[in-house]
Amino acid sequence: MKLAISGKGGVGKTTLAALLAQVYADGGRDVLAVDADPSPCLAGALGFPSELRRKLTPIAEMDELIEERTGAKPGTVGGFFTINPRVDDLPERFSVVHRGVRLLEMGAVDIGGSGCICPESAMLKTLFTNLLFRDDDVLILDMYAGVEHLGRATVDFVDAMLIVVEPTRRSLGTATQIRKLAQDIGLTRLWLVGNKVQNADEKAFLEAESPLPVLGFLPSDNAVQEADRLGNAVYDYVPPLREAAAAMAEALNTQLATAHSEGTSS
């Protein structure tokens, strides 16, 4: 299972990624969680101890490694460099494991945001493709808004994209934009997750206005911020969110199994 989690900044996609990663790990699955946000914070949401966090460095910031693999210094544009550098050893070399979740920090995937032709972009895009071809039981990609990191050649390897929103029209507007970008490259297995939902009215609003099928909701809880301050995993510290994430994982398993069955029979 390969899941991409996207959404507007600050809506809680990292919280959802951390919850689902631990749900699957506790269920005995082999989980690789990839933080592909320009400002990685998935380690904190997962409650990784400080000694493990210190071992993590986003691949995007490893200038010497990028130069070694591509033959050109990061920050250079033009010239000659390897556009398909070796990356298959990177997930194991630069990831850390805690409570059954292996975590890798990539950093920003699409340098410059518009098809930058540079060594670091080539490195990250090749690594992203390699991750999609790995045989990890569960791959969870904590992305930034947009799907520029997904190409037509690799979209078939992503089983689903979960778009996280808050109960606001602005957040739903971002979800609509992400849906269009995803559908433009052929990704149709999309679900919406409502976060920071305070009451039945907000839940009803999202159900009525969502541009996508709703997978589930994460309730608003001030303990999420408290968990972050204390360096605790939200999965342990906020039981209502853990229970909601477990229900979403079960629902997603059912949805994907049904889609696979229908695709096979057709």
C-alpha cells in the first residue's frame, strides 16, 4: 500500500501521516514513512526520541551526497550532471526506525516549484520514483500541497491520495485544486479527511461541500499542541485521534480492496 498525504499548509497532514504510520506499524505492517515537506516535522509527530532525530537530515540538504551522485554541485543550473543518479541505498542509509516505523526525510521534492533542471531536483525525483518501486508493505508519503512530484509514469504506483482539510471553504478550495492536478495525471483514488472538526455542524459542512468522498474526520483537540510541546507522539497522547485514524485505516483498506477487486474483474 502506497499512500500520499497532501493538503494546504497547517491543516494537519503530518498529524494524519503520523497517526496512520503508527496504526499500520502496530498492526504488524512494515512501514516506511517519508517526510517530503520542505520543513520536515514528521519525526516530532511520531514521537521519535531526540537522539534519533539528530541522526536525520533531509536528503535535499546533503550537498556532498548530491554532488557525489550527480556529478554537480547543488545550486548549479545547466551544465552536465547525472539525471538518474543511484539512490537505491539511501532509504536504509539515512533513515531511522522507532516503534516499527522507518522514517526518511527528503525535504522539498520539486525544487523551485516548476520543473527545475538542477542536480538536487534530479536527485530527489529519482529517489521519489525509487520509493514507489520499493516493496515496503506500507509507504506513507507526507507531501506538501500539489502533485508536481507525481508523474504519469509513476502514478499507478500510488494506491491513494488523502487530502487533509479544515472545515473552511478556503481549505476546501485547496482540496479542489489538488484534485484537479491529481486527475490531470490520472490519479483518481482520492479521499478527503477533515481535521480539527469541532462539532456536528462542521462535519456536516464538510460532507455537504467536499469535492471528494470523505474518508473520515479527526476531532479538534488541544492535546495535539500539548503533545508537540512535550515531544510526545500524538498517537499515544490523544486517544480520540488514534481511534479515528484506526477507523480510517480500516475504511481505506476496504475501499482499496474493493477498487482492486473491481479492477481485476474488469
